[in-house]
Amino acid sequence: MGEDGHFQRGIQQVMKSVKDWESLESFEKLRQSGNEADIKKWHNIHGRLRMAQKFAEQEAYRRLNPEYQQRLLTSRYEQQEQDRAQTLGLEEPLNIRR
């Protein structure tokens, strides 16, 4: 995921937009003291970093060969079915494809 630099560029954009680094220190102090920080005031840093991460993940996924993409999709689907079966209290997932 890090090979093409998408996530690193996203991090750099967030860092450039938060010019007052002392504000990040005060943000941490505020959180450690148990007070709630206004996310909008702090430039929604976590949300913006998460968006940069998601974009980088999607770009890395697009670079995968189609066979491996299919295996990942199948694995993700099987895991969802196992989770659903566990939620329903079943020992094995239902083998019903929609």
C-alpha cells in the first residue's frame, strides 16, 4: 500500500493544513485530561487521515491482478457468512448465495 505514496501524501496534506503543531499537543493534553475535544476545531484530523488511508487501500487493491482480487472478495464474503452464522448461533454458515 505504501509503494505508490498515496497515504504518505495524504498525511503530508493533513500536516500542512495544521500549521500550529502546539495545537496538536494541546489536543492530546485535552484528551488525556478526560475533556472532549471539538473535532471540527482540530480540523477533523482523524477523519481526514482515515480518508487518505482508504484511498491508498483502494489504489493498492486496483493494482492487484484480477485473480487475487477475486480471492480476496471470496475470502471477505466467507468471513461475513461465518460472522453471520455465529450471530445466528449456527455452527456452520448457511450455504445460501444471494
